[in-house]
Amino acid sequence: MSPRERDFRSRLSKLIHGAGILRGSLSVRERTCGKPNCKCAKGKKHVSLYLVFSEKGKYHQLYVPKSHEEVVRLWVSNHEKARDLLEEISRLHREKVAKRES
């Protein structure tokens, strides 16, 4: 195993055994509630965060409470980093196949 592959695998292992991994995208929504005296009636809309993900071929949206926003953002970021590291490892292995190495 090359030093680069060892580095990628080590970083991937730390992500997997770390804080958490969550597949999905984050979507910020702005809306009005309809109350005539609310701040949103004057233009300052209510902002909320949703996790968007697919499961069994269907898309789902899950509301993320403000109290969970920081950790959910971290988990989604960790998933993106893990996916990138897996792609790097895969690229190294494609190079080995092209060079007829094992």
C-alpha cells in the first residue's frame, strides 16, 4: 500500500469512527406564516433548515431544529469528505489496474 493510499484510508477511518456521517443535502427555506402582525408580513421571512435525502427511490425532507443545526451540518460535511476520500482511493486502484499492479 502506497503512503498516499495509507493516508487516505487513515483519514477515512477517522471520519467513519468520529462524530457521525449523514448522507443528504441541506436546504434553507424562507416562508411566511400568514399572521398579519408577524415580522414576515413586513418582509423578514421565517428561515428553517431541512435535510433532503433519497431513500428507496423517493426524496424526503426532514426538518432540522436550530438546536441540531451545527451537528447536522458537521455530519453532512463528514459524508462529503468521506465520499471524496473513497473516490481518491478508487482512483489509486484504477491506476493500479491500468498499470497491471495489485
